[in-house]
Amino acid sequence: MLKKYNINAQIIFLTVVLMIIPFFFENDFYYEIAILSMLNALIVIGLNLLMGYAGQVSLGHGAFAGLGAYISVVLSTTYGLNPLLSIFISVTIMALLSFLISKPILKLKGHYLAMATLGIGIIISIVLEVEEEFTGGSDGMSVDSFVVFGYEFSDSTAWYVLCAVLLVFTIWAFENLINSPFGRLLRSIHDSEKAANSVGIDVSYYKSIVFVISVVIATIAGSLYAFFSGFISPQEASFSHSIELVVMVVLGGLGRVYGALFGAVILTVLPQLLTSFEDYETLVFGCIIIAVMIFMPKGIASLFDNILKKKEQNSASS
Amino acid sequence: MVKNFTLRALALMFISSFIILSASTIKIGAIVAATGPASFLGDPELKTLQHYVKKINDAGGVNGQMIELIHYDTGASPKKAVTFTKRLINQDKVVAIIGPSTSGETMAILKFVKKAKIPLISMAGAVAIIDPVKPYVFKIVATDRMACEKVMADLKKRNLTNLALISGSGGFGKSMRKQCKAVAPKFGIKIVADETYGKKDSDMTSQLLKIKNNKDVQVVLNPGFGQGPAIVTKNYAQLKIKHPLYQSHGVASKKYIEIAGKSSEGVRVVAPPVVVADKLDDSVANKKVALAYKNEYEKTFNSQVSSFGGHAYDSLYIIVNAIKRAGSTNPMKIRDEIEKTQGFEGVDGVVNLSPTDHLGLDTKTGMIMLEIRNGDWTIVK
Amino acid sequence: MIELFGYLLSGVTVGFIYTLVGLGFTVIYNSSGIINFSQGEFVMAGGMSTVFLIYAGLPLGVSFVLAIMITSMIGILLYKLISFSRDSSQISLIILTLGFAIFLRGLAQIIFDKQLHTMPSFVGEGAFEIFETTISYQAVLIIIVASTIVVSLYLFFQKTKTGQAMVAASNNVDAAKLMGINIKKILMLNFAISAVIASIGGILLTPITSTNYEVGIMLGLKGFCAAIIGGLGTPFGAVAGGLVLGILESLVAGYVSSEYKDAVAFVVLLAILFFMPGGIFGNLKSQRV
């Protein structure tokens, strides 16, 4: 489906939309939600590559993002390293770590993989909560401001631009990746591992690579969130955050880059809309998840498929 | 289906923003952990705020204007607290903020209230919130340090020097454990055992056995809240440990006695005076307020008063009084008037704030020691 | 030595609690291949409904029966939702049960409240003293009831016609259909049985741990670890898994660090998945993917 549309055209469209949106922002709160949505979208795009294209579930990505963020924060705030360098070191550590654990983990399938990632995620969050000396324990710790080459990111507009650029670049990179031979390889793994194996593809190697990519993106987005909000707590690494991310992927639509974007935006904005339900908030949230899974298991992005299909049918019949 | 929902959600957003725009009210924001692991704090706090705001409005409001309480539930997540703080400041344009319920959340939002110059009265326990003093941040809640000091003083009086800690692993238990370890040496008390348990554990026998078999232990203190302390108390009684057991203000509610049952006999609990408002000496300055609050809360919500709802009452009335005195809803002026609060009789005690003291609660009366006898509280003198 | 005995005994108590929760996972997984992430909320529903029925003035026994019936209806509701779903991929079913868990928590928060609740122990508050340590009457009751449930489940699946049909259906859906077995009914029955076990767990637990609308989250996770450690295969696996978990936790809390006690479950879970993917009994059926 994607091939029909030029990737570059999509990217330009997205860039224009991201440039226009701020004109509708009435105040800083809109920026907050937009920035949160974009940072979530980054993690979810990576997770989507893992889940939707490589077919591997992870119920621990919140924890990876949280751990990565904590490493950046401890390096920059506690040890006074340059924020950019801290993120770079954190990315390196997390890439190595995820590569190491990917070997035994990705051998598992289906539910077992989900459970293993869930287990690792919870262990990470327990460690972050117990090791108070480094992490500030369950009360969390404050984070120094994000200074890059002498420029301090202090106002929302700067953060918006940074996140938007990162988002556009990531989507561009992923679209190209998916339509490259590598992407086709991933899909063949997703369709049938046995078949892929039998034609001599080193399945486990490719799965590891995708896992590492998704963890690296989670680390970057998680770290940026910590710098943006000026505070970090083990909550970032909690089970519920991991679940939230998976719900974003599935809600948006598995295996679709833009699905990930929709999922992230909707699930970031939705809790803000639901506050008016007060006590009924949790109930309504649960109902929405159930309803989407029952009626649109392919996610919100599938709605657009139907629209496109109808259009095509219309144009064909006229 | 989903299209419908999106439409409805959008419509709802428009309607709610319209309502907010159309009414000229004094907007006070509240960030509470009404659900989630700290709902034992946030739930009574939110109920109290809603009830008394309604009461103030029924009596004609403040300076002729109605109060509009805009409250958000964080589920004790600092991340959500940050987002909702920005929403209160930028979107809802509140003149003052009450909350959050927990220390972690409060620390997370400090820099945003500072930047926006909006007064904040936190309902969390940690000393770090107001020490060092920050211009826009107040808190009238007794700190966990006060609770520890009260316990230590009581131990000293009873000549018990070797203390064992068994703490809950939530933020509340951890923070108090840290404070107690810090103040113990001042009272000549040694921590000879230091155990913890998980928030949702169902049996603490292992940890207690360790304490029981430690020959040095003379007395045990259990900082924590919720189901944990009740299970500790039950296991403690089952193991027939003879040392006195102390509980924190986290369980200072009749609910604890109800859940721990007979095992709670003889347990000492450090608590804010409101829990036993009816039993206080008439000489206690804030007895009237505390008792009125206790009675009203228990009557309205049909549940026992705890340590926490009172924080919300005090925060609300300190802000309302400041608005009255300022005759204005300018956040700067409200802040100045809050800082001038003198002799305010609140549920938690008498409050005197100043530019150098943003806690203002008398350390001597902030906490009292209770003992459970015949399933009821008695005040230890 | 006495310390060790105490830790073991405490571990056994907790282990049977995990078993009670883990059993529910096993029943649903074996019949449908679904991991039900709302299992912990079934436990909560059982406990909370009982407490509030007692508050409403109903006698203990009636409250139990009603609460169990309510929870089994919840189980059937979940099955209905799953069967409505247009897609039965694992990921969407995981999310569906997670959503159902959130829904149940939200519902409990509105119908009941956010407070802690307890009910009197029906066997009395006391405890047996063994050497220098103790085990409460309620804990003994839990052990007895859990064992009874395990044995009855085993007998049910092995010895009764319905039970055998259920096993057959889960092993080979097509063959079962050919034999005229009504798969839908059987799956529904499994969800109901699982919910009934969970609600019994919830009722038995409440006098010990007390209950509130969120109590299901951690219980669910631990029960789930117990089920996997035991291999998800048989009811006996859940017992073994629960006991291993409970005892290890208790030993770690006693000898190592009570702070890291909660991590034990997940470390063991990973070890089992990596090194003994069939659970400690190694009797797991070939993976259903």
C-alpha cells in the first residue's frame, strides 16, 4: 500500500502539518501535550517495528525507556556530563544490553516472549526503585536542563521543534527501512520464521537488530522526556507504562508507521479528555480499549484503509 | 463506532472549555492521587476539597465570587502531575494550586509553579518541599520527620533504645524510614534491624521472625500505609513477639483497627490530633475546628476520618482566607497573603507562616501518640 | 534452624495463595491458549463482592455463593467479548484482557469504593503454633481448599465426560468439532470455572490481606509467574509453581534482602523461560502459536 504513495510526499505533508499545528496552540499546555505525543510516538514507532514488522511482542519497553532515561540523567545531572554525551553513552549501553538479552529472549515465541519481556521490565523497575542512591528511589530525582552547544532548551517552542524534527527524521528513516530489502526480510520473518530460516536467512540475527533499534529509540525518547520535564521517577519504567506503549501500538495499528503516530497521539490526548468523566475515567478507558480490540483489531489506521478502499471503488465505478 | 467516539470527545472538549470560559469564578486547582497506590491519601483529600468548596459556595462564595475547584487525578504518577500542573496553569488559569498528595509528585512540579508564579500548598510529607524555603511553595502537613521525632521521644521516655524497623516499600514507608534513621541518634536510639516488605505482600512472617530472633531488639516501628501494617500487626501477634509495636500516621484511622482486629491491642500509633479530636483536651487550640471537621467528614462520607483529609481542609481555607484578605485573585497577592497567615486554626493544628517558615505548624502539637485499647484510641500523655 | 522452618512455613502460606491465583490462568490457557491478564481482577471481584454483600446484611454463606456467581458471570462476559472480537491474534487478545482488567478496576471503584476492606475469618483469628513459629487458621484453610480444588480439577478433566471433552477440544479443535463437541460452550465453561476459582481465592484471601479495588494487579502478576513456573500444563503445576515462588520469596526476604523480594518471582520466571521452557515439570504441550 505504501509504495503507491511517494514516501517523500508523505514526509513533506507531515512536516507541513507539524509546522501548521502550533498556530492553533492557545497556550503552553498544548505544546506539552504535543511534545508528549511526539516523544511517545517515537518510542511507539520503534516498538511497532518490533511488534508489527518483526512480530515480536515486548511488554517491557517502558522499562527500557525508563532505564535508558535514568542512565542519561544520572550521567548528566549527578556526574555533570554534557547532556548530549550522556544520551549517547546511555544509547550505547542500552544497545549493548539489549543486544545481549535479545539472544535468549527472542528465542521465545508468542506468550513466552511477552512474559519474558514483562519479567525483565518489572525487574528493571524494582532495581530503579530500590537503588535510591543513584535514582532517588520512588520519589524520583530532578534533572538538569538540556543544554546543547551552549543553547539551553527552556521554552516549549524549542522542544516542539526538536521533537518534530526528530519525529520527521525517524518516520522518514523507518519508511525507507521498511521498503528496503531489510524491511522485506522482516516481513518474511513475520509471515513465517520457518520459511525464512529454510531459505538461509539468519532469523535470530535480524530479530536482534530490530530489538536493539527499538530499544535505542526508546532510550532517546525516554531521555529527552526526562530532560524536557526536568524530573524522572521509576514510574517511567513501570509495568503500566510498558502496557500503555503496547496499547498505543495496537490501537494505532500494528505494522503501520502512521498507525504508531495515531496511537501515541490518541492515547496521550485521551486521558486529558477523559478527566471530565472524573470517577468514571478508568471505566471509560477500559471500555475504549475493549471496544477498539473487538471492532477494530487492526487499529485506528485501518479506518483509513476503508476510506481509501471506498474511494477507489467509487472512482472505479464512476 | 470510534468515529462517533472521537466526535463525542471533541464535542465534550468544546463544551467543557466553553463552560470554563463563560463563568467568572475563582479557579483553584487541585492535583490529587485519587486513585492508584496513594489513593488512601488522595481519596479523602479530594472528598474534603469538593465538600468544603461546595459549602463555601453555598454560603455565598469568597468576596462575592464562587470558587471553582478544578481537580485532576494523577494516580500518584509524577509524570501526570507535571502534565496536569501545566494544564492548571496554562489552560485552566487557576490562581492557586492545592496538592499533589505525594512527595515525588510535588518535587516534580516545583519548577513549573515557580516559573508560573502561582502559589502552591502541597499536601505531601517530605521536608525537602519547604526546606530550603521556596517563594511560591507552602505546605502545612506535619512532616514524617515530626512523626519520627514523636516516636523517638516516646521510646526515650520508656527507656527503649534498640529499635527495629519494618517498613513498607512504597514512597511513604521509604521516606519515613529515612527520616527515622536520621533522627534516631539525636534521641540516643540505635536501629538494630531494618526490614522492608512489598506494598502488596500477604505475609510478613519471614521479616518478623528475623526481628524476633534478633536478641538486641527492644521495640519495633512499622512505617507504612494500607494493608501492609495491618498484616504486620496480625503476624506480630501470631508470632507472639513481646516487644512494643509502633505504627506510623499512615494508618492513623479507625480502618486500621478494623482490619488488624484484636491483634492491634496495645499498639502505639503516632497520629495528627484530628483522629481523636473528640478526646482532645479543651485547652488544645484547634480542637473545635478538628472536631467539627471530623464529625462533618464522618457524617457526609460515612467513613472514618484519617490523617489526610484534614490537609486538604487546611490548604483550602488558608488559600480562601488569603483571597479574602487580598480582596483580589491575583496569584502574587494571594501568595503574599498566604505567607502572612497568622494564628490560623486548622484541622492539623495552629498555623503561623512567615517568609522564612513555609510550614508554620507547631512541631509539638502536630503529632500526638495514641495507644489502641479495647479497639479504640487512647491518648498517651 | 527454627528460622529456616519459619521461612519455609511462611513461604508455603504465600505459595498457596499464588497457587489459587495461578490455577485460574492454567484453566483458561489450557482450553483457549489465552493468557488472561484480568485474572487478578477476578480475584478482586470475588473478595470485594463478598465484603459488600456482607455489608448489605446478607449471611456469610449466601454472600459467598452470590459472589462466586457474580464472578463467574464476569468470566463468561470476558469470554463473550473475546468471541466477539474479529481478530484472534495473541497481541490483540492480550490487550483485550488488559483492557478488561482496567474496566473491572474502574467498575469496582464506582460500585464499591477505593477503601481497604476486610471480613472476619470464618475459622477464627487464631493460629497454630509449630515450634517457635505460627501459621494462622485461615492460612491452613487456604491450603486445604487449594489442594481440594487442584484434586477436583484433575479428576474433572481426567475422569468426567465433560472434562475429557474439554481436554480433547483444546488439543484439537477440528477433531473435537467433528466429534460434535460444542467448542463455544466448552470455552465458556472454562472461563466460568477459572473465574469461580479466582473468586474462591479472593474470598479466602480477604481475611488475611484485606482487599480493595486494586488488589488484583500484583496478585495477578505473581499468580501468573506461579502458573508459568509450573509449566501452565496441569493444576499440579500451579501448585508446584506457587510453592517454589512463595518459598523462594520467603527465603530471599529472610536471608538476602527483603527489598529485592518482589524481583524473585520475575528472576525465576526468566530462568524458567530461558532454561526450562516447559516449566519445572517440563510437561508443557508444544507451543500453541
